[in-house]
Amino acid sequence: MNCLMDNDVILKLAAIQLLQDWKSIAVKKGGEIRVLSTAKYFFGGKKIVLRYGEAGVQSAVTFACEAKPVCDEDNPQDFHTLSSLPGIDIGEAVLFSSAVKLTDYMIVSGDKIALQSLQEGKPCVQICQALKGRVIAFEQVLLVLVRRGNFSAIREKVVSGEKIDKVLQVAFGLGLETTPEKAIEALEAYIAGLRAKTGNLLISDKSLEGLLSN
């Protein structure tokens, strides 16, 4: 699978030591991950280090340096349309507009506000159509990891860094006593709520499993 990953998801997965786990599942032979051209510089901010930890940030920087970049010049027309909308920051505008041109790439995004703004934005009808079923939410990434990985090991990593994200706090709210059923139930509830706000942008569970099985 080919995918474009936003900074938020990269940092969160790096902080809980699951970034490489996702990469090993998502990217098979011939596939690749692309990131924002500015990602490695963004990750160096002091506030970022305080929130995600030095080890997490270093992992994210290394990941970004190894990935191919995308930028606003890849699709300037759609980038301009997207970046002018409230709720969509420059980074998400780059990813969304780049994905319009890179038709065989998925978008891995943790920005719920941007996704909702994209869905509701009147100038974005054609862009939404082009991106229909091509967005993988952060919660979907976690669900894949939980279902395919060693749950005990994943739980231990998540619990050690769950404070970085509300979804992690809820899904693993029982700490090391959290069961797979509890985590999956919480993640599926978040995904259902996001689907209700973002129309047809999110990939279906069946389609995601199909991509990861190839």
C-alpha cells in the first residue's frame, strides 16, 4: 500500500513505539510512505519534544528523513482551495491536494477537524469525490495494530504514552488490565463517530483489510 502520512499520526505512533509496526504492516513490496517535506523540521520544536519525548521525536525525524516528501507544488490549484478553508492547516492541505494527483495513495490523518472541514467545504466537492474512501484515520491505524499485533506488547507501549492522546486514554483506560475487546470496542466507536462527520472519506474496514492483505 502507498500512503501519505500527516505529522500528527507519525508523532503519536512514534511516541508509543508503534511507528515501525504500522510501516511493516502497511507497506508491502513495492509500496511506500510519503510525508510532508517540512516534517523533519516541524518535529524539532521544543513543545513537540516536551509532549512526545526525545525518543519519540527522534524516531519520527528518522522516519521522515527516510520517506519521500510531498509539497504544495505537487498540486497548487487544489492546495490553494484547501488552504483557504477554515479548519484545514497547511500540512493537511498539502496532503489532501497531493493525494488528488497521487491516485494510488491513501491518506493517513489524525486531524478530525480538517477532515470535517473538507467534507463540509462547498469548494471541495470534486476534491472529496477524488478522495472518497481513501482516508485512514488514526483510530483505524490503532485498530489494525491491535487486531494484527501482539496485544500485550502493544498495550504496554500504549499505556506508557497514553497521555499524548485522548483516544488512547479511553481505549486503554484500564491500563495494563485493558482487554482486546475493550480497546476494540472503544476504537470502533470513535471510528463510527468520525464516519458520521466525514461522509465517504474514510476507507471501509473491508477495503482496508483488503489493502493490507495484498
